[in-house]
Amino acid sequence: MTTISNLGVGSGLDLNSLLDQLTQSEQAPLQAIQDQESSYQTKLSAYGQLKNALTAFQSAAGKLGQPDFFNVTKISSSSTDVLSATSTTGAAPGTYSVNVTALAQAQSLVGAGQAKEDAAIGTGSIHIDFGTISGGTLDTDSTSATYGKYTGATFAAKDGSTGVDINIDSTHDTLEGVRDAINAANAGVTATILNDGSGSPYRLVLTSNDTGQANSMRISVTGDSTGALAGLVANDPAGTQNMEQTVAARDAKLSVNNIDIQSASNNVSAIQGLSLSLSQTGTSVVSVQRDNTAIQDGIQAFVTAYNSLQSTATSLSAFDPTAAQGQQAAPLTGDGVLRNIQTQLRSALNMPEGGGQDAFTMLSDVGVSFQNDGTLSLDTTKLSSAMNSNMAGVAALFSNSDGKTGYGNEISSLVDNMTGTNGELSSATDGINSTLKDLSAQYDSTQTTINDTIANYRQEFTQLDTIMAQMKNTSTYLTQQFGAMSSSG
């Protein structure tokens, strides 16, 4: 039986070209499906752009829906080298005269000099308490043999504090080892080694991690058979002191409007809603003022976000009669979902807010008004006048502690309803995705049918080629036979 490896070989016909033409014709429905998919994808993308613009507008509105936004303040310090001031929450406008007479500082103790950092000292257990040193006299004469030590002082540990134990074993019995063991214990103390350049230059320095007079150290040693470890670090302000106090623990002292204040830290929260960060002694005037500029910027951002939304909507729904056929309409031209969203937003912005006597009820009361083209504009002069005369009214127009009333809260809630799971925009998007899924299945089914049809064509053409080849072979054979008969006759 004749075998055909290439279409047209047996028949001499251009069956490959014919099969290509048939394939192209059969695939026409696929292009129609792809055109539909492309149209729906374009619309889906347009809905995505609309949602992004709505979300941006919602964000600007939500910011205005928070009552605290209208209490925002700006804070200044007349002497920033003395202190800086920042807002925490609820800072009331006012002026505060601050006089810093002392900064808080952390206690620092220095041990006797050692010849080597890695020479063995001894083992034992170091116990560190924190508390307050009271009374007595501190020797501040650096040439004195008792420099940095107290006479007649008492030590009172912090209430409830049991101190920290630090074990010094044979792996930590050097100056370096003691330093490392103290630091690893997280005992509230930082240990370092200082080289003072003398014959025995290496000195252990212990510094409390926290400032304030209640963070002075009392250090005792037990289990020290040689006494060397105790000789290095044992220090009781009310008893034996083997270390020198080079920096005393101290509270910050200041006055605010002539009221004396004491703080264990240089970060002081004596004024409600303010945090003062002290840098040096001296005076400074701290001023707290309502930040009208920030409030105006927030309302301007609300206006700008709405106008951006309108611009997006206009672009997505435009119609250009001068454009080529099929390109005149934008993705959402005549779209009911977009039209309904625009109507709801404009209606909400035109709806008066409730309020008592002297309350603002319309956006136009604070300088926000609609223009002929459907956008919003802000009259900053009118807004400034409203803020200066009735800031509470401006705040109430946009916000409320109930999280529901005020333009800011209402717009935010409205956009939630539009873009939420059951919102009209989400429903429209879900509908398109469902249609795209159906079109994809339809494409696959149509493609399968086309493949089967082309396979049948190929089979029929192959059979035609085979028959034609057989006929040619038979014709050749007969021609040869007739020729042979004629020659023999």
C-alpha cells in the first residue's frame, strides 16, 4: 500500500496550502472570542482604576473623619540647645516657660588599676543592687586618697528590688572576664575597661544603664576566698568602698511656669500631651499652637482627591465622535455603575450636616464648593476665617467621635459600601471575571472542535493523496503493459 509522508506528494495538488486556508477559516470564531475577552479585560482594568481613585478619596476623607486631626498642634522651643519638645497626645495650646537647672545622669564607678587585662583575679559571686544614696559627704578632691568615696552616707535599695547576682567562675576570673560576665548578665550595668596610661593602667568602669538618683549602685561580693574580686568591685556607699564614684546618679531638675519638677530621666512628660527632651541647663519657652496649616492641607487633600476621582471618571467614560470607528468610546462610556457612583458621591457632598446653633452644615460654609465642571474648589481665605472663628464647628463638619457622622466619616463609609464585597463596583467586577471565565472555557472548547475538524481534513487529504498515488501507479503500469503489447504485435 502506498504511504504518504507529505501532503500533495501523491496527488500533485497543493494540499498543504489548502489545509492552511481551511485552518484559518475554522479559527475565525476564536478571534471573535479573543476580541470579547480583550474588551472585558479593558473594562475590568477601568474598574480597577476607578477603585484606586475611590480608595484615594476615601483615605483623604477618612483622615478628616478623625476628631484628633483637628487638634493637631505645632510645637516650638525658643532654645533648642536647651531642650526640644514633641507632642504625645492631647497637648493643649499654650506657652510654657521652662528653666532647666540640672540634667539627669547615670552613676559611674571606677575600680583600682590593674597591670594586665588577662591576669587572674579571683572567683566568687557579684551582687548588684540599685537604690538611693542619702546624706554623708562625697570626696570630690581628685588628689585625695578617698576621692570619689562617701563618708556618713546611707543607701536605700529600690522598693521590691532584689538585685542581680553575677557568677564569676574560672573562665571569667580576669579583668576582661569580669567585664564580659557583667555585660552578659543584663544587670542594668555596662562594664568597660579604661586605660589611664599609668603603671597599672587597666581600670574597670561600671556605669548604670539608667539615669536618676534612684539608680545608684551597691555592689557586694561573696564566695571570694582571696578577697581580690571584692577588692576590685565591692562598693557600699554606706560602708567599704573599693571603687571611686566619678559620676553621681542624679535626677533632672527644672521648673515649668515656676513649678518645680524632678525627673529620673532627661525625657520629661510633666506637661500633658508634651514630651521634653533636655540637652543642657538653661531656659527655653515652649509654645504649643494649633496647626491650622496642617488642617488646611488635609482639607485641600480631600478636594484634590475628589477632583482626581472626577478626572479619572471623565477619562474612563469619554466619547470622541472624531475618532476612528470602534475607538470612539472609552471603556466605561455610558456605564451605569460609574454613573451611579458619581451621583451618590455628589449627593452625599451636597447633603447638609446636622448641627446645633452656630454649627457649620455645608461644605461651602468652610470654603469648599462645586464648580460648573463638577469639580471642587477650596477658598482658603474662607476656610481660614472659619477655623479662626469656630474650629469646633469645622471639626464637627467633617468628623465625630461616633465614627459615623461628618463628611469625612460618611464619605469613607459610602466608599466602603461601593467597593466592599457586596458593593456595586465589586459586583460589576465579579460579573466581568465570571464572563471572562466563561469565555476562556468557550475558547478552549472551540479550539478543541477546530483541532478535531482540521484533523479530519488532514485525514481526508491523506486518503485523497493515497488514492491518487495508487491511480497514478495503476495508470503507469497499464501504460507500460499496453506499450509492451504493441511492441510484441
